[in-house]
Amino acid sequence: MGIERVLVVEDDPLGREFLSEALRRLGREVHAVDGVAAGIGALRAAPPDLVITDLRLPDGSGLEMLRAAAPEGTPVVVLTAFGTVETAVAAMREGAEDFLTKPFPAEQVALLLQRIDARARLVRENAWLRDQRLPADAEVLGASPAFREALELAGKAASSDATVLLTGESGTGKERFAGLIHRRSARRAGPYICLNCAAIPESLLESELFGHERGAFTGADRRREGRFELAHGGTLLLDEIGELPLPLQVKLLQAIEEKTFTRVGGNRPVTVDVRLVAATNRDLEAMVRERQFREDLFFRLNVFPIAMPPLRERPGDVRGLVGYFLRRRGASPEQVTEPALQALESYPFPGNVRELEHTLERALILAGGDSIGPEHLSFARPELAGSLGGVPRIPPGGLSLEDLERDLILQALELAKGNKSQAARLLGLTRRTLYSRMEKHGLRKPGEGEEPEGDVETAEVRVREDG
């Protein structure tokens, strides 16, 4: 983690040995050379984490090392003799990370590494926070007893460093609660890093979690830190933890228990201080019984469980959420008519809060600045506009029952993330009946073998493959 490999470019033998020994005492791996040509060769052969180069070298200038390291993004520190600080400042204008004025004590090398590590981590954390768009506390809304109970538990979890397991259907706000727990914890000043285990191909998931060394696999042209390292000192959210492959579950368990892991292709242990929050919409206990999820990992994750209630169980929160989402888009809550609000409160929202947000976004577009009525609330398809209690109203022009059935199957598959058994339960069908109707609508090839319980292929991908 941080700076591990340092390339030293210094033509003075005594200075080169002194600096190399100081770095080794600090636990760094050092490669030392005496000139620009050898330095550039070493840089290209095995990119280091840091280059420390003298400005005056027999075969050129340290600025050449600076320019050679720039494409790799490798930080460079320049060495300069006393009285030539102006030259070092000029080098920093060209992109040098820092400078050391000779002669310097070994303690100054340690301070230098600490400064560079801190700056690099701050840049990474800021980039991640921008990407994650960490939600504000105001985005966690609800007044129903079930929601307030979950919110109270989140507050208690934040005061500890225990591992939290957030469970509930898709769209119930698990990611927002994870962010809330981080912000209210003692780690709030540290990074908040997220990884959706279902969104990363299995072949790359280990690298995303634990990072990799240069040359670990095809395309690994330099060492890369994984999410565990990026979350050092802060919180790591592992979303869709139920999708983690069994072989990786073993490595995750070890990383949680020992706070140590090894990068892909590496042999040096990396130690981190990370608070873990896991989230899933799957029944992990059932998966344990079916041997799809390790029991020891489940118990390690289930230290502080929080169940997120679905929106259909807290209809009293709908109006507050409607007002919040509209204000966030610059619209007024008064733009929604009372019949539309009643329709929203009556609809079961299988996609929960996320579906409500998308429904309002589409309604704003359809209304075009006018009042939002039931006719603008399509929920899934135009045929469902004005739906109350989830029962579709037949429009004057009629509708296609075949198309409606196909659309509902696709919705169920999407909501169940491709799990056929779960999709069948959502539709009140047996799995065999679901397969039959999927074949009828061209969503499954005739005669295709039944897949085992726990199939988690994404519906959209599966349908595309099936033509």
C-alpha cells in the first residue's frame, strides 16, 4: 500500500548508498542507478512507485527522468545541492512532486514519504468520492415506524466499528444507508469506497477487491490498488455481496478476519484498516443452506444486520419522497395533483424508492411543466397509466394482453436480477410455468435446459443472448 518500490538515480556512490539504505530501513524496495540512461531503462522495465533523482547527472539532467516518468503518472522527487533551490523549484513547476536539499538526514526521507503518501491518498479519495456521489443525510427520508427503526439501527451501527449487513429488496436505499453509517462514524474523515459485486466480471473481481501487481495478467501493465486499499482508514461498501463467487468468498473472509491480503500476482501481504458494510437483496441464509454462500462468511458479515423495509410497507412515506425528488429537480411538489398522489400511494412499487424516483422523472418530462396527473404515471408502460393498486386500466385505444404479459415477465426478471425462481415467485407462477411463458414470448429458446436454483444472470443480458 502506498509507496513500496523506489528508483534512486544518483551518480555519487556515497549519496546513492546513504539514500538507498535510508529507504530500505523504512521498509521500501530500492533499485539504484547512476545516470539518466540507466534510470529510464529501469523505469520502463519495472515502473516504481516513486523516483528520486539528482538534477545533475553525468549523462543528462534529472528533468529527463521527470519527463520520462510523467506518462506513467509516477511521482518524482529531485535532489539538489544547497544554494540551488531555485533549480528545484523550477523542476516542481515542471511537475516534480517534491525536492530534497543535500545534505539531508535520514529522518527527512521518512517525512518526505509521509507527505507523498498523504497527497496521493487525498487525490485518490477525492476522485472516488466524486465518482460515488456520496448522498447527503437529507436523502435518507421516511417517517414510518419500520423505516425509523432501520434508521435508529443505522445510527447505533455508526457508533461502532462492527461489520454491517444491509438486507432488503432492490431500490430500498441500502446504498444510502451505508453512506449514512460512514458519515456518522468515527471514520467520516476517511474514504468511502463502493464496489458492486454483481457489476464486475468474475475474472476481474479479485483484482477490483485486492488490486494486482504489474504483469499479473494480460493487460496489467502496472500495479493497481484494489478497493480494500483505497478504503484504508475509512469504509468499504460491498454491494450485492450475494453475487460474490465461492472462491473469492474464502479470500474475503481472510481479509476481514486478518485485515491482510495479497494482491493478484503478488507475494507481499498488505495490511489495511477498513470498516466493512455489505448489502444484498438476496436471502443469504437460504444461500448458505443451498451451499451457494459460505456459512462462516455469512456469520462474519451478519454482525450487525439491518433490514430495509420495501416502499409498499410504508406508503405514508411516499408524499415526502415525492416532494424531495421534485425539489431536487427544480420542480414544486404542488405540481403533482391529488389523484396522482393517491395513485402513487396505492401503487406497490416493486422497484421501491428507486422506481418512484424514475417514475417522477418521466412524469415531469411527460407533463412538460404542467400539473402531473395519473395519466403521466406510467409505472412500467403507457398501458399502466392511471394504475391504482397496481391494477392496469385499459386505455380507450385498448392494449395487447400478449405484450403486457411479456413486459411483466421482463420486469420480474429485471427485479430478480435474472433469478428465474425469484421472478416466478414475483409473478405468482411456478418456475416451469415461467419457462413455458418465456418460450412463448421468445425470451427463452425452446427445449433449453432448466437452470438450477440461484441463477443470477441479469435478465437484460440473458434475453439478449436468447435473441
